[in-house]
Amino acid sequence: MRMDWLQGNLWGRCARCAALAGLFLFALAVRSGAAPQPDIPWQLPDWKYRQVVELVQLDPAGKVDTGRIELAEAPPRIAADGADVRVLTEQGEPVTFQLVTRAGEPLQGNPPAGEPFHIQFRVVNTSDRFYVVYFGNPKAAAASGTWPKKLGGLMLETRANTARTAPSSLRDMLSHLAQSKMKYGEGYRRQINDPENPFGPNEQFISVYRGPIYCPEDGSYTFATDSDDSSFLLIDGQLIVQRPGSSAPSGKFDTTGKVELKAGLHRIEYYHVQITGGSLARAGWQPPGANEVSIIPEEAFVRELLTEPVIAESRETPVNAFFTCKTVSLLQFNNGGPIFATVAFTDRSRSAHGEIALREWEFGDGDVSREEAPRHVFEGGRTYPVTLRCTDKLGFENLFTREFTAPRIGADRVDAELEVTPTQPILLADEAPVVRLSGRFSMLPSLPVTLVTELQSAGGSAERFGEDVTVVPGKWMPLTPALSGLSAEALQQLRRMTFSLNLWNTSIASSALEILSASDNPGKLSVEGDSVLTEKGQAVILRLGAGTLPPPQHGMFAKLAAVKGGTVTVSVVDDSLAGKGDEGYPAYPAVMAALVKARYPGLQLKLHRIGGSKADSPPGPRNALAAAVQQPEEVAALKPDVVILAASLRDVLRLAPVERFERNLQALVERMYAATGAQIVLVSPPPVITNPALSQAYALAVKRVGMRKNIQVADAYSVFIRAGEAGGNGWHALYRDSSSETPQYFAAPTAEGQKLIGETVFKAMEKE
């Protein structure tokens, strides 16, 4: 058996129950199992349906005497104009009420289609907790009435800041207010949370918020402010927290004050002065039982005393399924990011036969539950049809469906970040990528976070998998993507790796990197630390190629001259081996050029050096990775026929890891050839004075790259060692300052050393 009158869009979009009233759960606790319900007899036998509500905001002082009920029943269960509505106390006494719009204005005619009925009623006895709304009597005449309502509401007034300064104290603030002669405007506000002046200019203005604030229980309350510039918050005329003077907002509630308050209505005043620049007036609180400071919710600024439905039933139905819901947390991830509402559901179903034996929840997003009081997370702003099916112990069942719209307004912001950094920015041809992930949350979300990894291969296919992770608020934490299940071949075929922190298949933070061939031309790349980035900041891993370059030519210059019409351009990429270029003697590029011209008198040679210190020799990047990534584009602009890549003495002297040195060099070779198409010649580092054996490992690395890519290597290391073995002062003399009586050595080889390197480079270029 089903109760059809509760099916469908019975409660509309439940905007009231979905709002931040969840922050009042410590006052109206969500109970496990069926909630205690008042045992109220059916007071109007001619009425078929009723809804029992509980007044959850009490005002013993009677400052506000108007309560509010949202009755979402629709015709034909209720008269189109609500004429059959009646409101009674728990004791059966009639209550004066009025049908109103959502904004609280008297309802004229019928409510808009799909809009619930809103009822204002008079609270005469402040000790009455439960009220009963009856409907479903087509013979009833309208009984709506009026009374001199006492309403609350948060009022904002803005004025010109005549003083044009930020007050340094509350007394100074009140003086600013007294000096102001121009009022911009006033009106009701839902919260103290304004990034601008809603009634006038956004600079040199004063905001004054005043109104009742409802405190749900006795205890210690923390209030907070965040503003640009000055702000002062008072409760019942007492200054609780202030931000005097001119200051930028912090983006969080870190300016706080505490006060002991009794349950009920109190008066809040919030003063804000904006000078110039951006504007913000924002107030927060932490009531007893709350875990942290959050923005004061709309429901706290009482305009009418709010009610909570506890029973909805038909007089003729043995089982009445019904539930209520409360938003217990509302989190927005990053600025403009997704919003998630955690909603607590309370089963308030009733059976004439006693207990409910079975509950079946459907949340409208594919998830289900059989719990008595489940909690579920919804994405903010979306509407879900939530259904509860109840079966009692005799087998009678009933279905209740409510369209629930998850709120978007008033969310606490959570900053979520995810960074991905390759442990090795350059991969060998057969090497799998290894990355380091770090995540950070500004506050702890009580939600299950999943690290999702998506791998896209060269052929376009993708694999996606995830794993639960634990987050720590405010701290960067290492995350390990689950790549262990993939084969080495699959990893080698990767072209893109995307990582995201997800909540229910919605990304709250993501980061990705591309895996490119070193010879690819993806546009301009840059280097930041040990990371390669695209122009848009996308992280990149460069994969080295397994193939070789076209074989070097014998008699390189003669063949190039024949093709180029007698003109050959040579670019020398060298940051240290040739010295600074101002020593007064020819560096090895000039020696090499002289030998070329002597052998080919008719050849026109254009020589450029990249990486020197003269005005005509741009210094280029000092970082070896940056050189590999960025210099090919610079050299390509010169349209060279030959490119000489000299090993950096700086790398040797700084003890750069040999493995990384070799990777950087091969990447430079592959990217240089892809950018220029020129003949490539490598120059190995000669031994250095500080540690002669140190250069050998780097020289061997240069030779390995030469063999791997099938290009010529000018072996300066071996040439210097052989020169030392020939006698004299050994190869050290190739660094020594001959003009000094005491042994002094240059960082780069002297004229004799430069001559030796130049000859070696020439022979390598001619393949001699």
C-alpha cells in the first residue's frame, strides 16, 4: 500500500532545509533512528492532511513574534489559493496566520506553479514548541488573518566616509559615522558578507549592519571578522572583535573574540570602513559544538522564527513515509570551484502499527542506503529527487519523494592544490617516467578524497584508475600515484599523465605533464628549477630518441661550400671552454676558423658564438637543462650549417651529476638538430686544474653521446693528456698564466690550449 499524496514534488526544492540551517544541528540534533515525535491527536476531523512543525528558534523575550512555515503541498491536495489551511497549537488552539510570498509579502492569489506555500503565524505563547498545519478540506473557507507583526532581519546602511581615513578604534569609528552627511542607501542583507557597497561607490564608504542574531544554546561563542579595511563587531552593545586601521583582508577568519551568551535573540552590530582598493566586509562565528569558525549563516539573522517539519501525514494512511534534511557542511574547493554539501537525513516516518521494519533511500545520483539516518554528499547547485520507501512490520509501505537542491551560497572555501614534478625531466629512450606529487588543503574536508591517475599513450588510448588518499590541512604531503600495475612497455608509450584529486568523480585540483620527444617542437619551452614548462606552464618530460643523426661528412666544409655557394655559417655553443673572449689571444673557435680559411681560401665563413660574455656573444642560460631546452631556438635563428657544442667547464667544476650531464647533452644534440638540421660536432672537456681525473667521466659521457647519435667528437680531454705526456710542464701549462712568477692558473685554457682545442675541432669537422 502506498500513500500517493506524498509522491512527486511534494516539498519542492527544499531550499529552506538545504540552506545553512545545518549549522544549527547542535541545537536540533540529528538523531539516529526514528526521531522522537509529539503525540498530537487529529484535532480537525474534516481535514485530511496535516504537517506538524517544531519551532526551532525560540525567543522568550518576544522581540520577534512571527514564525514561518514552508508548506510545499500542491493542489489538488490543498486549495489552489490555500483557503483550507489552518494553523493550531499543540493544544488545539487556533493561531493567527497569513499566507505570504517567499519574500514575506502577503500572497495575492495563488502561489506560482511549483512554488511552495509560505505561512507566517503569530507566536503568542513563547513556550509553545509544536504547531500543526491542516489542509485538504475543499469545503473550508479562507481563515487567513493579520496582526501587528514584530519582525527582525539584518539591515545594512552605507554612508560616505567623510573623514577619508580608517578609524583606529571603536570611538574613532563612531566619530567617522557622526561626521558622515551622505547616506547611499539601506536594505535587508542575508549575511555579513559583501565584497562591495551594494548602494553606492566602492571606495570611501561606511557600512553599518544591525539586527537580531539567534544563538541556539547557552555557551561560549567565538565571533570573527575579515575586512578591507577597518571593521568592528559588537554583540548587545559590547565590542567583541575588531580590525582597526587600514589593512588588507587575510582571506580567513583569524581575527576573533569570545563572549558568553544565553540561548535566544541578541543584537549584532557590525561597522566597516572602506578607504581605497578592494572591499570586503565579512563576519564569522563558532557557536558551541562547532569545530571551526565559519561565516555566520543566513538563518542566524532572524527575520521570522524558523520551524522544522517533524510529521507529514494523511489521516487515512496506515504508513506515512517522511524525512527531513539538514546541510551539515558546505565546502567550495578553490575560487569558483565545485561545491559539495554534506546532508544529514532524519527519518520521521510513522506507522499506525508501530515500528518501521525497512527503509530504502535513493539519493537521485545512483547511490542508495538502508540506514535509518544516512548522510550523503551532493554537488552544490544541482537538484536531486531523494526518495524514502518505508515498510512496516505488517508489510504496509509508503513512498516519499522530495526534490532536493543542494545549496551553493554560504560555502566555506577550501583551497586545494596539486603539484606534479618529474624526478627526472629527461628520460632515456627505454626509461619509464617517475613523478613526485604533492597536495595541500587549507582545511580538512570530512570527505573521501581520491587520487585519480589518467595515462594517455601515443596511440591515443587512455587508462584511468584511482586510490583513496588521506589529506592533511595546511601541509604539503607526498602522494604516490599507483603506476605499479602497468607494464614497462605501456609506461614507455606514455604521452600525457594527468593527476587529479577527486570527490565523487569531480575534480577539485589537478595537474598534468606531457611526455615529448626531445626532438619535438611543441612551441617555446622554458625551465624553472629542474622542471621544463610550456608557455602555458604545463610541466614537460623530454624523452630521448633511440635513433642516430645522419652520418657526418668527410671534408665537411668543402661539401657545404659547394651547396651554400661559398658561404658557411658556424655556430659555437660554449659558455666557458673558450674563456671570456677578452684575454687578448684567439679562442679555439677563431683558431678553427683560421684553419678552415687556410684550407679553403675561397670560402666565406660566418662564425657566431653562443654563451660568451661579449656584447656580440649572448651569454645564454647558465643552467645546463635550460641550455638544452632553450638554446636550439636561439641558434636556429642564425641558420647555421655547422653547430659546435662544447662541454661546459662550469658543469665539471660544479660537480654536476654525470648522468644528468649526459642526458642534458643528448637532449641538446637532438633538439639542436631538429631545430637547425645542421652538422653537429661535440667537444669534450679537457682535464681541469682542481681535479684532473674529474673531467674524464664527463669526457666519456660526451663520447657516449657521440657514439649513440653517430656524430663527431673533438676529444679535447685526450689531446690535453697526450700533450702533458709529451714533456714540459704537462697539460697544466695549458692553463698557467705565463706572465706570473708564482704559479697562477686560468679557469679556461690559455692561448696554447685554445690552439690545441681549435686544431682538434677542425680535424673532427673534417673527419681527420
